[in-house]
Amino acid sequence: MAAPTAYAAWSRADSTAATQVLTWTAGDGYMGYTSAPTTAVAGPATIVFENSAATGNTTGMPHTLTFDTSNPDYNTDVSLNIQASPSDSSGGRHTAQVTLTPGVYRYYCAMPGHIMSGELTVTASPGDDTTAPDTSASVSGTKDASGNYVDSATVTVSASDSGSGVAKTEYSLDSGAYADYTAPVQVNSVGQHSVSYRATDKAGNTSAVKSVSFTVVAAPPQDTTPPQVSASVSGTKDASGNYVDVATVTVSASDAESGVARTEYSLDSGAYADYTAPVQVNSVGQHSVS
């Protein structure tokens, strides 16, 4: 079997190890590492990769811990490729000394057919982070024609920090006391409102306070009453009450709640049409307007 290899300084001895120790383990499986860290702090670190009987390898299957340096979506400044198996000269346990930078590293097993990978997120050392988090907020809900929110408004706050990471996000509603932001804030009381917000990172830097303002209005009452309609016929009548030459039908509609949206009419049982002006009927005979 080939000797273990790594493109970073590594050895079996831990005497020169950095205080930050990150350990990966592997076993009989080829679908994932037995254990792996998810976060780290920028700076020197001791990488430990163990693939031994102690970590569940009973078959002698080799694995690697390889850092991906070919994908620009991830950090590519650490070249690490350690192969380990229970039968190698180190008993399957190897270490490497590396220096991590803020960002995300992708790691995987390079053995053919193995589907083992993951991500390690590295944040800046708190002492090196002097930049406050970035924050933003958005307001959502149903708006009326004036841009007011009907019944309720929901304020969503976002915070990010590329250094030490966000420790907490806080908000204040209408100049009240600040509270931890854990979910979007729903505001359903009628009136003008403002939500102030800020975030603090793990190094203790707090962002400047920002705010969003909006107005909540009550929903209009539900209208379940149809409009009132009426019609009148005008024109010159003969002695029998018939209209001479032409009759004009005027339709009226009113609605005291939501208002009239449209008025329609039908002449002599024909198709309904929008009523926009009095209807003149000049054909001889009996007629009806619905």
C-alpha cells in the first residue's frame, strides 16, 4: 500500500500541534466520514485524520482527507491530501499543521467510488475582527392603493458577518426595548410603526442602528349586500301609452358599501352588455330591458 501523503506539513507527533485541533474520522463506510468538524477559527490548526479500528474500520478500507483546491466557490489556500488505513505505518492516525483563513473549505475522500464530502466554515479570530455585521430588513404584506399594509405587516431582518460571525441580532418595535430577533416580526396594530434593528458579531462589534417605517390599516368591512338597481323609460307617448318612434331606458345603480363595480343590461333577452349610457330602443314592437 502506498505511504500516506499530504501536501501540508504533517506528522504523527502532536508536540508542535496548534492549540486548535480539528479531527476527522472514518470507518467501514464510504458514504460519509464517521465524524467531522463543521466550524473553525482562522489561524493555525492541527488537522487530525484517523481511519483505524478505533474509529470503526474493521475491513482495512483506506480513505483520504482531501481539501478541494479546484473550486473557486471555496477557499483554495490549503492543499491537504492525507491517506490513512488501519494497516499503514501510523496505524491510521495522521496529523497536519495548517493555517486556515476565513471562508469555507470543501473536503472529500479521493478514493475511487467513495462519496464522502463536507464543508468546514472558518470565521475570523475574534481579535482580528473589527468590522461590524452587515444588516438589512424588508417589510412584506398586503398593501392597499396608498401603500399601507392591510391588517398586518411582517418585518424580516437579515444579518451577516464575514469575520467572526454573527453572535446576535436584535430589534426594537416603536422605540421599545431591544429584544433578540429569532423570527420575522409581525405587526398587526393599526397605525404608524417603525422597527429598529442591529447585530453584534462574536468579536463584540455592533452595527449601527437601522430602521424601517410603515403604516398598518384596518381591512375594509366585508360587503355581502348587492347593489340597489332601478330603471326608468322616457320618451313621447301616444294616447295608449306606447312610445312614439323611440324609447330611452335609463338604469341606475348604487352601493353604500364597497361601491358599484359595473352595471349591465340585456335587451329583449339578448346577451348582457356593459351599461355605460341610456339605452335607446327605436325598433317598432314590444320590448323589455333587463
